[in-house]
Amino acid sequence: MSALVLALAAGAVIGLALGALGGGGSVLAVPALIYLLGFSPVGATTASLVIVTLTSVTALVAHARDGHVRWRTGLLFAAAGIGPAMLGGALAGRIPASVLTAAFAGVAGAAAVRMLRSRPAPEGTVTVRPTRAAAAGGGLGAVTGVLGVGGGFLAVPALVGVLGMRMRNAVGTSLLVITVNSLAALSMRAGTVEGLDWAVVGPFIGTAILGAWDGKRLSVKVSGPTLQRIFALVLLAVAAFMLIDSLL
């Protein structure tokens, strides 16, 4: 199967995940770029940030129209992660590929377990402590910079499990966090963007954006707890595959 066809198919799936789940795009994009399209781990993490940034902006607009973005909490969460994301982005190129892969798998697996164990937040307004939002955002920013992920697969569990946000609001708010963190991490990887294979990355981005709109429509039809379980199970499967690969 040609690289173009694989890029189009992978982009559609990743866009669907971002639109419906508010995350999972980068945690799926990085393995797809490495195992399906032959990118190096460093190249894959950079390409993933470009893909996820552009796709997240598209999905963010759609969720914001429905009032599912908590702007104040999201901006605080994201602002706390900008510095750590930039530092992590600068350090990423110095970390061995096998270590990056294993770390990626470990973080994804931990996030999935937390999602499966967390209980849905009660209906009504949730009071978020600024210090908790800032601490969670800072940690997420560091992981975003090092692992080349937008952070949605960690932002959603943090917004739900740590800050007590309802799943549907967490999905929309995480897209704001992803956009800010990805841009911060990309600013430290500017030199590696020019070396990407745009004949593959371009179509990947195009179908991801289209998939994000379909994912948004899907999120309206599926309950929050169901989305949460689906998200967690996908993360566990990806984490297990990448961990096994890093050990072989």
C-alpha cells in the first residue's frame, strides 16, 4: 500500500479521535508515522505536533460553538505548560529513540488506567482551584515537549480526574490546551520542520481536519462515560504495542 494512501487513512482516524475525544490524535499519530510511514521517532514527534496543532484548531472551533470549552480553566492550564513544553522540546532531540518510545508507552498506559478508574463528575458547575490547574498544566506541558504529543490524551484525564470537569467539557477544553502546548513545543523544533516529507504530511493533515468535523458530530451522539471508556481502551492498546516494540 502506498505511503499516500496510508497517510490519508491514518489522518482520517486521528482527526476522528481528536474531534470526538478531545485527544488521542498525537498518541495515535506518532505510532502511525513511525510504523506505517517510516518516520524516525524524532521526525514523527515533530510531524505529529504539526498535524495535531492544525487539526485541534479545527475541532476547537466546532466545540466552542456548542459552548463546550471552558476558556478560563483551559487558558490557565495551557499557560502553565508553555515553559515546560518549550524546555521539553529543546531536550527531545537528545533522548535515545528507544527511551522516547518506552516513555511514550508508559505515560499513555498510566493515563488510560486513570481514565478507567475515574468517576464521571457530577452535574452542575465545577469549581477548579487555580493551583491545581497550574500544576497539572505544567506537568502536561513538559510531557508534550519531550514526547511530541499535543497532550490531549493526558489533558482529558487531568481535566476529568484531577480538576473534576465533565467529560464533554473536558473534550472541548483539552483542544485549547493541545493547541497552545503544541505551538510552544513546535517553536523549539523549528529547525526540524523543514526536513519533513510534506508529500506525506500534507495529505495526512487534510484528512485529519475533515475527520475532526466527523468526530465532533460523533461526540454529540455518544455519552460522556462511553467516550471516556473508548478513549482509555484505545490508549491501553497503543501503549502495550509500543512498550513491546521498545523492548524488542
